[in-house]
Amino acid sequence: MEAFHWGMWSLSPLLATLVLAFITRSALIAMLAGTFVGTLMMGSVPGVGLNQLFQSSLGNGDFIWICEIVVLIGILFELFKRAGVLGTLARRFAGGSGKRRAVELSAWGMGFVIVDDYFSPLLTGAVMRPLSDRVGIPREKLAFILDSTTASVCILVPFTAWGAYMASLIAAQGGAVGSVEEGLAVFIGAIKYNFYPMLMLLFTFLVCAGVIPDFGPMRKAERRAAQTGELIRPGGKPLVSDDGEDVFTDVGGQKPSLLLELLTPILLLIGVGTWSLIAAGEVKIVEAFMLANVWMFAALAVKGRFSGVGDVGDIIVAGTRNVMAALLIIALAYSLNAVTTELGAGRFIVDQFTSGLSPNSLVVICFLLTAAISFSTGTSWGAYAMMMPVALPVTFEVSGGEITPLVYQAIAAIAGGGIFGDHASPVSDTTVLSSVGAGSDHIDHVVTQLPYALLIAAVTTGIYAWI
């Protein structure tokens, strides 16, 4: 049976996941149930279908690559704890009425320095989480800051993998664009119309600066942290365990060196990422984290911080154990994405709007449709791949085959709609990694961020309808 024959029922696994997630507040159980529903719809034998799905969706380089990153960040964080640098850095931020805002704005600013959708939330989270905890910022708030500055920055910087990908999709549709280079030029011209990520970045800055007060579930989380000191909801299950206050415990012996044991590995991470982007056209994230870990192991060994080889193994095991929940969520996100793709969820949404488009509604439809696909599938890149072949030829037809402001606006709307899905979908990899970086309960992150994403999406829709 062809996937698109399922029609609106192709959304059932995702809907089951969302309903159970909001009822049980357990991302693991909800995603497992949604995946199971999907395998039944595909005609698989219960149990056997899940096994086959896991093998097909997880037995690939992309999944292993993400797992490597998550494990390496867990080990690096454990090394930071062993060095004692996180406690030293946190104490420097402690005290003072303005320190909380400084931590939030610092986390926001790091999103502009680390321009990578996987790299940014993990590294920024590892550095800022102890400081955030120290000044009483709820984990949901930190996850929101990480998430809002990840994909939003990536889509606004053209000379990255995101820009190259969008340029290739634009060029593939032909029309007035004859090459990838011309496609990149068109994408750059569309950036000024990409309102969703720009507004989200501005909104997050104003929230961090205290200009816009928190509202909805985020306000409740802030109130909980202020009144009880609980940075995680009672019963919440953070995707990364940091064993509580041992992050701030003095290690004794030699004084920690913030230069050698914190700044240097971070500079190695950023340096390798930047150099590899320039030299190879892609960010070598795994290699960067490996180098940073090797540096930390060597630095701590020279200072005698390990009692033996077994102690090194304990660090690796502890770092891996602390991210096991995250690895399970990522695995289920991949599996659920595979199910929705197989059932044709994204194609169903596209098919509902392939006819009857008017010039006045084209840009709005491009944004809302891409947002719906991205939210349903958990992947902005997949949404772009579905939307460009549908929307761009229609746009060129309306524009008379010329590259007009309407073309730029349609491309920008598609780009921004995909970012909404990255922010709002519980099965988005960047949303999961933001929960990992912040050490937040995943569903709590989704619930607290969703009203913010919907608000910015509504404002963006209004702007596209007006221009």
C-alpha cells in the first residue's frame, strides 16, 4: 500500500504521541506508543514491526553520528566536573541582582558564536547549565534559550550547510535560477523576509533582558524555581543527569585553571568547527568534541587528577550514563520520523494545498504549510525538500518567471516555517538536543516553549498577510 493512501490517518502516530505526551508528561512512553501505532498501521506484526523499524531507522550513519556527539558531550561535562572549573566559574557569577540576566543573555549570545544546529545547544548548555542553576533559572527556560538561538541563527547565516542545502533546493526547481550559485544568491536575497527566526531571536533577547515577562507554562516554571528552588518540575526526568550539587563541589588539591581546563577546550571546539567549515564545507562536530575530550584527559592526567586507568574508564562510563535518557529519546524520534515518512504524513499535508492558491495567500500558505510539515515530521530539512518542489514552481508561475519580491518572500516563508517545526515539535532533533543541553525534561521544554513559538508564528503570519 502506498504511503499517501493513508490520507489524514497518516498523522495518527504523531497525534497519539502528542496526546500521550501531554497526558503522561513522559516523552519516552508517548514516543514509544506513537511508534508502535505506526508499525501497526504499516501492517507489521506487533513486536516484530518495532524490531524491524528500529533496525531500519537506527542502523544508519546519521543516528550513530548524533549518538557520538551526545556521548562525547556527556563525557566532556564529566571532565569539567572532575576539573572543578564549572564550580569555579559558577561562583564568579553568584550573587548580585543583575547576575541572572547576565547568564540568560550570555546563553543567548553564545548562540550567535556557535553556528550549528547540533553543536550550539550541546556546547552552550554544557557551559551555561551550571551557571544557570546557580542563579536559579529553571531548566525549561535555559532549554528555550538554547532552542530559540540554534536553528534560527543557522537559517539566517547563508554560508553554512543550511545555506548550501537551501540553494541546492532552489536551483533544482529551475525557472529563473540556473545554478546553485544563483540559488544561493536568491536565498540571500530572501533572508530579509525571513521574519520568524528574526522575531524569535528578538523575542528571546527581550525575555532574557526582562523587557517581556514570561507567560503561560514558562511563567509557572519561573514561579516554581523562585518559590521552591526546584529547577526541574517534581517528577520531571531531565535528559542529562549531572548528579546535583557535585558540579559545584571543590575538588581539592590544585586550583582549577579556567584557561586550560575550560576556555582551551571550548576554543578547540569552536576552532575545529570553524576551520572545518571553511576548509571542508561542513562542521566536523564529532572530531571537535573528540579533540576537546582528549585535551581534557591529558590536562587532568598531567595534574594528577586520575588515580589510575580505571578512573579514566569511570569518567567515560559516568558521562555516558548521564546521557542515556537522551539517547533513548533521540532513537525514538528517529523511529517516529521514519514512521510518519513511510505513512506519507508530510505528503498528505502538501496535497491539501497544491491547488487554488492566489497571489495574496501564497506566502502565508507557504509558511503555514511548511510549519505544519516540519512540526509533523520533526525535520525542517525534510519539510524544505517537500515544499520547494511544490511552492517554488507555483511562485515562479505567479511572478511570470521572474525573480520578484514574491519569490523572495515565498522562499523566506518556507525557511521560517521549517524553523517553527524545529522549535515546536517534540520529535525535532534540535528540540531534543536543546533539552539535552539544558538538562531539562523534554516534554516540559516542549510545553513551556510552545506558546512562545505559536505567538511568533502568529505574528509572522500576520506580517506575511500584510506585506
